[in-house]
Amino acid sequence: MPLFGRRLFQRSHDDDLKEDSEEIYTIEHTGEKFHNQTLYEKLKKAYALERWTCESSWRAGLTHNEAFESEIEARKSLASIVPEYFNKPIFDIIYHNVKPLEKLAEEVSIILGQCFVVGEPVQFKKKKDNTA
């Protein structure tokens, strides 16, 4: 979910369900549906502001749609950059950790470089036997 500035955006749920005959307003990129036109217009204006931040990459100065798309792309690329078998050891290190991001990244890099994890492919090269 994109951040408004650097904070989580919580919208109020003032849009009470109305009769089915009333018009439904939908924000295209999120799929949010509204029965109240004024609430829809206010949210659409807020989403158009260039104050949104991508939660995954921390890119700022985006519209909500741009931040939303940036998050989708970041999550797709993350899956190809970090193999699935590294997820558990990484999450074990960072879960409830309050160290700065740089120190966490360094710690993860050191630990993953020092040991093998379950599911990680391993290559074995046999040394040539020089005894004659």
C-alpha cells in the first residue's frame, strides 16, 4: 500500500452501503468502490497529488497510481533477485530488529555468505589427485 508522504494512509469508511439503484463510483487502479460521490472525488484528488511514496522502494513524489505500480514492480523484481530459499533466514534476522537498515543489510549479507540454507543449491568440485 502506498504511503502518503512517509505515513500509512488510513481513509475513513464513511461510505455507508446504499441501495443498488444508486450510482457506484470506482477508482480504477485500486478497485475501490464508493456510493458517495463527494468522498470519491476527495479521494481521487488525494490520489492525484504527487505526495505518495512507494512502500517497497521509498521513491517519493509520486501519485498514488505511480506508487502503486512501483510497489508491484518492486515485488516482482524482488522475487527474481532474492531466491525463495533465502526468505526464512532473512526474515529471522530482520523480524523485530531495530538496527539501521545498512547494518541489517550487512548482517544479512555476512550470514548468508557464511553458511548454507535449506533448499540452496550447492556445487561440489573435486580436486585433482596429484599422487602418482
